[in-house]
Amino acid sequence: MNKADTIASVAGDLNSAEQSLDLAITQATTLIQSMIGARTALSLSPLSGAGSQARAMEAVAAMATAREALVACHEELAKDHRRLGYGVYASGILNKPAEAAPPTTGELSRTGRLRAV
């Protein structure tokens, strides 16, 4: 592999790791929502399953910490890339999946104006 291929390989692995972690966070939060919904649907006390819900929330918190570390890794890799004199290789993966539409409440629109709520 040449330099460009090696750099692209690392960038692809980084992007894959970021996406995998985001998916894991999404799935874990869905689990928590499901647990709470099931408890409510079964008319159980809030104390029922409180321990398992707390553990699931701890897992989400740990994944959030891991995501922060991965973002910091991304920033450090970008610094190393420039420091080694490779310049700007790419501004990102060109075939990233489209992102979901932004929320309609409390967010700025693309024009910079607040949306009506």
C-alpha cells in the first residue's frame, strides 16, 4: 500500500469505529426505553427493574465516555496528519450515509433563524 491508501485505511477504520459506537449508544438507549415501557405496560412498581435500568444507564454513560475518547483520537490523528506534512487528505469520507433531518424544536435552521415551535 502507498501512503494515500494507508491513510485512507486508517480514516475508514476510524469512521467505522465512530459509527459502531454511535449505533451501540442508540441501541442501548432503545433498550432503556423498552425496559421503562415494559414496566409501565405491566403496571409494575418503579422499583421493579431499577437495578437493571441503572446498569443499562451506566453502560450508556461508559459508551459516551468512550465516544469522547474516540473524538479526541480523531482530532489527534488530524493533528498528526498535518504535523507529518500530509496536508489536507480529505474533509471526510465522501460516501457517508445521509444524516437524519434535524429536530424541529430548539434548533437553528440552516438560515440561522429559530424555527417556530
